[in-house]
Amino acid sequence: MATVCKVVVGSLNPVKVNAVRRAFRLLCDPIVKGAKVASGVPAQPIGLREILLGALNRATRALKAEEADYGVGIEAGVIIADAGPIEIQVAVISDRSSRVSIGLSQGFMLPLHWLDELLDRVELEEIVTKTIRRRDVGEKLGFIGYLTYGLVTRTELSYNAVLMALVPRLNPNLYSRLPGAQDIIERLSERT
């Protein structure tokens, strides 16, 4: 029988909470709850640095907000590639020792004509809502669910990001050392 573990997600979004619950079943028998915490990055993160920092802040702040074994942060954002904007999700898992593991979801291209609004920090959900005229897309199938006719959903993107972040924790014999949260925060802060 799996060991019970307490996990707090740095969000109240049911998509993220359910994705974490599903992924953590591979590691333990999870008791998962969400906590409202600030990401510490713009509402529309641009670039891997901001997305990673947002996920890391959510994970560490969630762990501080609740007494738990793990804090998980999931941050969606946009990477600007040569071909245009690409949406990804980053998951960070922090433990009581402030050691972190990181995972990313699959990415997908966004319409090129959205680039200017995204660079002006208009949230992707706002752009999607006015384009497809559906509200609360981010708390249901997500934009990817709309684009793939339900074949891939936001829950699955979040699940895959968390699953990738669990890889070192599922294989401790290969990952005997994990980076510290504060070390990563300091390195990310140096790049501003």
C-alpha cells in the first residue's frame, strides 16, 4: 500500500488540482488541496524564466501556506520562438527540504496575429475568450481542448507537466541531489 502524502497546489483552479491528484498517485496516496497564492510574475508570463519563476513561487508559497509534504506550482505561459508564440506549462514540486523538481508540458503554437497582444501582457485567456466566445476556458478543457476537439485537454497538459516533475522523485537512485528552491530563485533573479 502506498504511503499517504499531503500535497498543496498553488492554485484553486480545479484543472490544476485534479491534474496533481492524478499524477501524484504514482508516488503516494495523495491528499491534495489547493491554496490561493501569488505567482509573483505578470498575469501573462512571457518566456521560460517568468513561467518557471511563477511555478516555483506557487510551489514554495503553497508549501508555506499549508503544512504538507509537497507544494506544487503549475504556471502556463508563452515562449516566443522564431516561428511565433508557443504555449507551455511548467510544473514545480517543492518538498519540506526546499528541494525542487521541474517538468514541462507539451507546447503548441498560438496564432501569430496574437503576438502583439501577448507582448502587451494581455492574458491568453482573455484573447481566447473574445476569439472563440467561450468563458472560463482555462477552468474546463482549456484552449488546447478547443483546438484538438477534446483530444488533449488542459488537464492533460498540467498532468504531463507534473508527471515530468515527478520523474526525479520516482527515481531517487538516479537523482540523489535536487536543486534548492532558493538557489533557483537567485539564479532566475540574476537574469532580469
